[in-house]
Amino acid sequence: MNTLTTLKQKLNHPKASYKTDELNFLMNNIGNPNSEIRDDLVCSIFGKAFLNNEFAFEQARFCYETAIKQNLLFYRFGETGSATLTRSFTCLLYYLIIHTSNDSHSSYYRLLTSQEEVQLYNLLIKYLKTEHDFTASTPEYGWIDALPHCCDALSEAIKQKNFSSQLVEDLFQATDELLKNIDRNLDYDELSRLATIFINGFKNKKITKHQLSLWNTKLTNLKDENSHLTKNERP
């Protein structure tokens, strides 16, 4: 039985365990151009395994260390299409790592050191600032969604105690760069997920009411400028 078939079976198993070759497959296919493998299998297994404590602690560390060592968040940076898929779906892996590393009920609590967390937050802010492929979806690849996936990771990051006031300032600057770089109208889901970063920052006392008000004005102006926004339905 090949690895792909085995992983498909484990996706439906209530408490699966994973071998080294299977973890390697997941990491190597995090941006697979085939959405049935990327979305329905790899991404789904990562979500299931991290949230249900199916990986061993060392396996969760392996996922983090591999993504960092291979610089997957900036994989073939500057290229679009299939290359963006790896960058985009690495954001979702980082979301899971940040979430579980800060969840005292998770087997992966404190998976990251404080220094590693700050490093990861800086990488995500840099990615938000520098990514130029804002493709939502294509007939060939399905959903790409680099911007929303990065926003999801940062929305989780800003809630954590190691997300400092300096990181908040860097985030605002990165968002300004993002808004300058956008080459198309954003749909409502994208704007909502971008706004959630700042809403979470406000709720967790990382962003002041005044800062949030300024951001809201900026976002409102953007929505007014993009008067032909269309709403896409995401899975």
C-alpha cells in the first residue's frame, strides 16, 4: 500500500498515528498543485492531527523545523501560480503551530520557545508585506488564497503574549505596504480576514481604540475605492 493510499485511510481514522515517511510526504506536498491532495488530504490531515493531538511532540517539532529550514514561507519567492501554493499553505501550518503551542490543553503546548515564536511572527509580517501574488483561485489549482491564509496566521499570532508592541507597529507598516501592492479588488472575505487581525489585536489589548479607529478608516476608504468588490464563496 503506497503512502498516498495510507494517508487517505488515516484521514478518516478517529485517532491516527503517523510514520516518518508519511510526515515527509505531508511536508513535501504542502503546496501540491492538485487540490485533492493539497486541500482534501494534506491540509486536512495537518488540521486533524494538530487539533486532535495525533502527532508525537517530536513530529510536530519536525513539521515546524522543516518549514523553517526549507524556508517554505518564501518558497520560490517572486514566482506565481504553483509556487505560491507552498507559501500560502505554509501559513496554515504556522497557524496550527501557533495555536497549539499556546494552548495549555494541547499536547504541543510550548512547542515553540519564545524566541522561535517571535521569529515566526516576524516572518509572517515580512510575508504579508512582500507577497505580490494575490490570486484567489484558478481553474487549474483551485483556491490559492495566500493573503487570507497569512491573515489567518497573524490573527492567531496577535492574540499571544509574545506579540509585542513593536511587532504591532511592524504589522501596521506591513499592512500599509500590502495595500500599496494590491493589484486587484479584494473580495469581502479577504477584507474580513485582514480586519480580523486588528480586531483580535484590539480584543487582546495589543491595539488601542485610536489605532483601531485609524485602521477602520483606512479599510473603509479601501472598500469605497474598490466599488466593484464581489463576494467569493470559499470552502
